Amino acid sequence: MIHQYNQRLEKIEAVLRTYLPGMPDAAWGESVFSLDPETLAPELMAPLTMPGYDLVQCGGKRWRPLLMTLVCESMGGGERSLPLTPLVEFAHNASLIHDDIEDNSDERRGQPATHIRYGIDTAINSGAFLYFLPLACVTDWDATPEQKGMVYQLWGESMRRLHLGQSIDITWHRDPACVPSLEHYDLMCRLKTGSLAWLAVALGLVAALTSSEKRTPLIKKWGQAAEKLGMGFQILDDVKNLTTGNPGKRRGDDVVEGKKSLPVLLYLHERPEQGEWFSSCFAEARKAGIDAPLVNELIDRLAESGVLTKAEARGRTLINEAREAFSGIQRNSGEMYGELSRLFDFIGGAYA
């Protein structure tokens, strides 16, 4: 992450370690589980916490909690949203654990995927725990009952949307012949990836503004913009998978997973006669793995057709549209709008 955010990132990491320590102690267990600390030996809790801890500590861009804190600061809330960091970051990592199981992925962030390292049963349980663990931070948060209630409501809505998006995506990649519409792709991406960006903005506003009359229209406007930011991020991430490869993952593993990314859909909508061949490629790649010759042949066809360039342009357009929606912050604080704008630059620039 660019150096301008180092101080904020250090504080974000400190909050994450507080709620998900490397080796939980009895005090942490009492706080999280409301059980007698004498019964909570660390070795009983570690199998639940360590898989998620390992994944979180392996890296990640942390742009979602940064977005949340910057929105809160821009609206005069200072660091009031910082304690809510786990709600967006742990949920994101939980989705990665489950996504890797669902996609049969071997690697994540340059390490064996959680289910490879710890087993599928432990990974499923620890991933689910990461969705619910962040609610402990709401209990501890120094805020009004109304604000806490709103956080619970927003979190629940975001989690339901995220899982609907993932369900749609799974349905598509389980059927090699399925070619969803571009409109349905936008909806899937908005739900699966945009939901946590939406949550980040909404939490930042709830933390900063006690008046529901002031924050409700901003949650709607900037939440929709954040969904576009998440969509743009996902599209650029998918393009990179088919070009240079994503950090910590192998180039083209989306083909093995049968992922109906935007470049693939653009190609098939422009050349529907190629649908049967693409279906055979996905099926063969799933059987033979990433080293199957058809994987590179499929990627080459995408590159030669120009759809990778078109998809990348679409991703950057969405990020720029999101940036424009946030320009209203400049009326309150030009400095803070600059901070947000640089974050958008980073999200787009990471895929330059």
C-alpha cells in the first residue's frame, strides 16, 4: 500500500490483532465467548482462530477498512470507525476461505489455501467464525444504541448480499455451457464484491454522523458509488488473472475454476459460435488443471480478440465513476477528498 496510509494501516492492523490474536488467551476467550476463563485453555481455541489469523497475516490490500476510515474522517468523525475494522476485513477473509474451497483453489496469497493447510472441515468452520467474530467489536464500540443497531442492520444486509452474489457465481461456474447476460454479471459482481465496499462506506458514515437524516442519503449515494468501486476492483483483478497473474495465485486459475469473468463473457457475447469450444476448454481445464494446453490457448484467444482491453477499460470507468460520486466531499474537506482519490488511484493503479 502506498506510504501515505502507513499510520492508518498500523492502527488498522492493531485492531485486527486485538480481535484475532495469534494465540488467544483466556481473557480474549472470555470477551468473545462469555465463558469462564478457567475453562478456556488456549489449545482449545487455537484450532478455531489460527486458520483465519494465518490468512489475515499473509497480507491483503486492506483497502476496504481504509475506505471506511477515510469516509469517517472526511465527515468529521475522526477515528470513530476504526474499532469497526473487523466487520469489513474479517468478512472479506472469511469469503476467501470459503471461495477457495468452492473453487478447488490450491493457493492464496502465495501460501497453500486454508483448506489445503488445515483441512476442509476446519477451514469451513474457521471461515464461518470469521463472519461472526467481528460482531464482538460492535459490543465493545463506544457509540449510541441507535448507531450500534444500525451497524448490525447494515452488516446483516451486506452478508446476505455477499452470499447471494457468491451463489450466483457458483451456479455459473458449475455449468461450463452457461453464458449469463452482461446485466446479470454486473449484478453478481455488485453483490459479491461490491457489498463489502458498500458496507465500508456505510459504517464510516454511521460512525461519523449521529443524525440518520444526514447519513441516510449519503449511504445511498456513496454506497452505490462504493459498489462500483468494488465492481471495478473485481474486473481488474479478473483481467490480471488472465494476463500477468494475481499475486499469490497462478495465472489462468480462473479458467480452471470455470469462472465467467467479464473478458470471457464479452468474448462469448461477441462470438456466440465459440461457446461450445469454450465449454470444452473449461471442462478440460477442470479435469487436467492449470497446465492443460487449452488454458493458454483460451487466454491467447481472449488477448487477441481485444476483450481483455475492453474489460480493463470497463473496470477503470467504474472506479472513475465512483471517484466522481465522492467529489462532494471536497466541499467539506479538499484534503480528505485528496486522500480518498489517492486510494482510488491505488486500487486502479495496482492493476496498471
